Amino acid sequence: MSPPRTQALTLRDPLEAGRRRAAELGHPILVSAARFLSGEEDVAAAFAVAGPGVPRFYWARPSRGLWLAGVGEALRAPAGASPLPDLRLAHRRLLDDALIDAPDLPGAGPVCFAGVRFDPAAPIAPEWRGFGPGLLFLPRLLLSSTPQGAWLTFNASVSFDTDIAALERRLIAEADRYRAPCSPVSSGMRVDAPPDLSARPRWEDALHCVLRDIAQGRLEKVVLARPRRVQADRDFEPRPILRRLAASHSDCLVFAVAVDDACFLGATPETIVRLQRGNVSSTCLAGTAPRSPDPCQDRLLGEHLLTSAKERQEHALVVQAVHEGLAGICASLDWNQTPSLMKLPTVQHLATSFSGRCSSSVHVLDLVERLHPTPAVAGVPRSLALKVIRESEGFDRGWYAGPIGLIDRHGDGDFAIALRCALVQGRQATLYTGAGILAGSDPEKEWAETELKLMALQSALAGE
């Protein structure tokens, strides 16, 4: 079904009001105007139609019925050596004097995307250069589908001499292009991983070095990651990949962010923090077991995970770190004392959920800064674990295992850790995964765990 024509919408009043305010203040201001849409919206198609070279993001929480795509840049703020403080300041300045003509609902109004490298102190590899240490951008157009309905938000910088009629025509024409009916997605494709005979020995050598440091008492845990490079028989298409991930990982965050000719996408199960009107929530995952198609065997694998001393120790390190990060800023804080199981297509994790209430006004990036990186993606002690990761992994994690999220007009937001993800460029993709190493880790089992984590994403890329 074709979407309703965007030309029926009007932006003249808020844009004119923004021009008058800009003239009074003597500097450009942001105008953000949201319009309600009737009917269903193909959010993944809007992301895909924009094409290479157009900065854009996709954000889906399928279990919550929340789907967003932001296309183009109204405003962009790259980060420097201190990415999270830089982006927090940029977000606050972005909204100074803004004129917002939008309901205060999820997915409507000036919603920004933000992302940060896992380790800003590590050198940036060429494939990650466009993403930089961190990035915050407000899309020119935000298309959202929520339980409360569908919205189209237009964001633009307006000055005293802006040609309002021309700007309105340009914004509406862009919206029509991105909401146009999309061609059918292609069927599955062939995806191969070129043999890398050195990958496993290199990773296991690093693992044995970590185990020696743990035995000597220098470390308690380190998360060792590894990449897998794959090649397809034609260019990867983000739309079918995102749809497959949303179907197979409905309890996860399905995300994508495209910069220049690269697209970073995935389905992550781990929410580092959500902030909404002072209410804080976080979910930490650590401790992993495989899944089984046999229900009885699957249940036994889960029960073993719940009772494993090693896996419980690994999980407890993350719970302690999240508790320490949130306790100092929350007037109240609750969490489940016994971990539960989060079951994903190929693996299951120990999970602990936190909920609390902030004791004072706080920006979501303040909370992200207090928590990242947790022992779930770095290690204990943190500073030494980061040093070991830089020296032993032999590749740039980039935004893998870094925080990515959305920030609304209040400084509230939803941030996840970018796991189960890939950096896609044309026919090539690099998949990333990792495993927590601590006393008692078995190299064979840890390698098998990383293979299981890679399996679901590689299948989604191929359409299997």
C-alpha cells in the first residue's frame, strides 16, 4: 500500500515562527516539527532508500513496537578525545532556543542518534575513520512507528534570512522520496568467510596470556574479541538484513548507522541504560551457554548455566560494576538478586535487571559515562583490562562493544552496547564477537561460544 502523500502536510507556520525567533536572537535556531501519519510505515525501507553517502540510522525494539529511521543531517557534532562529555555538551547546545512543534511522545520531535567507540584511546583503523571517536547527529527527517501511531518529524536549522517556502518544499520532497514504495527485497545471497588459518591460534595465544595474568593475580577478567571477515556475491542490502534480525531477535535492539559508504548494524541484547523522566533501568548480561533445538536439552543447558560457579562469578563482576555505577546517582535502586536466563537464537545468557530513580536531574550520557565499559565487554580491573585488549587483540574494535543510543529533547534516552554486530561495506563485512575470560576458562569452549554468537549474524547477512 502506498503511503499517504507527504505534500498534504504543511510546515509553513513552525518554520516562519522559527525564522522570526532567529531574527530576534540574532543566530540560527533549530526548528523541529512532527506530523502524525495515518497507515503503516515501512521504516526499514526508508533507511534503505536513502542509500550510500546519506548519514542515517535505524532503531527497532520489536518487542515494544518501536521502529525509527533517521535520514540526513540537520545538525552533526563529532566528538573529540572525551567523547561522552563532548556529545553531552553538544546535545544541550543543540536544543538551546529550539522551536519544537511536536507532541512529547516517543519517536516524535528532535530525537538524536549518538554513538561512541569502545575505546577512544585506541588508534582508529581506516575502516572506522568515518565514525570517529564518537558522533551525535539530529536527522533532517525522522520516521517512527510506535504503539501510539506513526510520526514524521522534520528538523532544520533556520535563520533570519531563510527562504521558508523553498525549505518547506525541499523537506517535503525528501520525505516523499524516502517514503516511496520500495522495490521487493532480493532473496538469499552467498556469503563466504575466506580461510584465516592464523585466526584461532592468534586468539588462543592471547587467551593463554590473559589466563597467566589471572593466575598471577593481575587480572580477574578480560573480554577477548575477534573479527570475522566475510564476502558476498553482491552488495549487502541493509533492508532484508534488518528485517531478518528483527524477526529472529525480537527481544533485542536491532540497529544500524550508516556513515559515508559503511553501515554498522546488528542485534544486541544488552541495554546499558535507559532514562525516562528520572527513572533508570539497565540490563547486564554475562555468562553464556549454547541453545539446543531439543526442549529438554535446552532446559538442562540453562540449568547448568544458572548453577555454574564460573559463569556466576563472571556475571557477578558485571552486576557489581553496574550497581556501583548507578548507586551513587540513584535515590533508590532495585535488582533481581538471582540472575534469570535470556534466551537468544543460538546462545543463552545470565541476566540481571536494574531499576531505580535518579536523585537529581541527569542527562542519559552522564549515566552512560558512569557505566561504560562494564566488565561484560572490558574486564576487571578496567584500566588494566583495556590495556591488555589494546595490546593483544590485534584489531580495532571501532564501535563494536561501544555505547549507541537515542537522546530525546529532555536528555532522556535509550543506550545499548553494540554487540552481535557487523561493519558492512559493499560486498564485504566484518563481524565482531567476544568471550569473557577468567579463571577456569577453557579455550575450546570459549572459541565455540564465539562461533555460536557469530552464527546468528552471519545467517542474517546471508538470508539463511
